[in-house]
Amino acid sequence: MAGKQGGGTTPGGQTRRRLSTAERREQLLSAGAELFARSPYEEVWIERVAEIAGVSRGLLYHYFPTKRDFFAAVVERESGRMLRLTAAVPGVPVREQVQRGLGTFLAYVREHAHGFRAFHSAEAAGDPAVRRVYREALAAQERQIVEALAADPEAAHVTRDPPTLRLAVRGWLAFLFSVCVEWLDEPGLPLEEVRDLCARALLGAVAP
């Protein structure tokens, strides 16, 4: 079993490097993201992740005791990535931040399509705990955008009514994710055009 857990030798006789705990966890989450991106939550068997990653089921369950825990970790991983990529830069005008943040976000979606699809699919999962993790992640993204918009003193084109601003951003996030899914299915449109479309939609949604 040692070879399945990251040690041992390859068929050519070379010694495999044993993965660290963080590396092994990342490997499992990557395999899980691919499966959850391709199949509904109810149809994914966590044992299949162990097969893809080449580890024992016991090792997988050591990291993630249940499928719920595993999918929640996949969702949290992708949410954390998106939040880091789109973090606001103090002192940069809103319009520039929107363009820059969307460009970075869309590049991430294109390069990590499995992870993004897995994150987006969490809302449709039948498990209430998984949906709660997804909604908490969505709320964190909403707060980050609202705070960036509200903090720009030059953003006269942004509504100053907090409930209206939050509702506009929430609706725009749903629009953004739907656009990204369609774009992944039909990737013919250049990233810059998708970016500009989403930027116009956000700035229009938050206008006074």
C-alpha cells in the first residue's frame, strides 16, 4: 500500500517522492473537483476519487470522513481561490478594479474549469450542508465586492443605499456565474469580450 500513498517505486525502478499532507490533500481535491464537475453530487462515489488519485480508501477517509466533508472542502477551496484572485486593491478606481478583477477571474475560470464547475454545481446538490457551504462562499464574494464598491470615494455612479447595493451585487454574481458556464460550454468568445460584458452588467446594476 505504500506505493499508493505516495512512496515506493515506479515501474521503471525510480523512487517515488512521498507527498506531504498538504500536497496529498490538494491532489485529492483536484480529483474530486473533476468528478463533481462532470456528474451531479448524488452520482459521485467518493471511492472513485481514491481510485483516480491512486490511494487507498482508508487514506481518503482519513482526510475526508464523508462525501459531504469532501465536497464542502472542494467548494471552500475554489471559493478561497476566487476571493484571493479578485481581492480589492486600495486606491484603485472602481472601474479599473472591475476590469482587472474580472480579467483575472475569467482567466482562472478558463484554466481551472473543473474547479469552477464543481463550485457552481454545489447549489444544486441535494445535501443541505453542502448548499450552506456554497451560500456562505457566495456571501463572502458578495461582501468583498460590496466593500470595494462602497470604499471608492470617486464612485459617484455607485448607489449608496446598502440594501440596494447588496441586492444588485447578489444578482450580478448569479449572472456572472451563468455567463461563465455558458462560456466554458462555447468558448469561442474572446475573454476580453466576456470581461467587458460582465463589467458593463455590474456597473449598470449598481448605478444609482
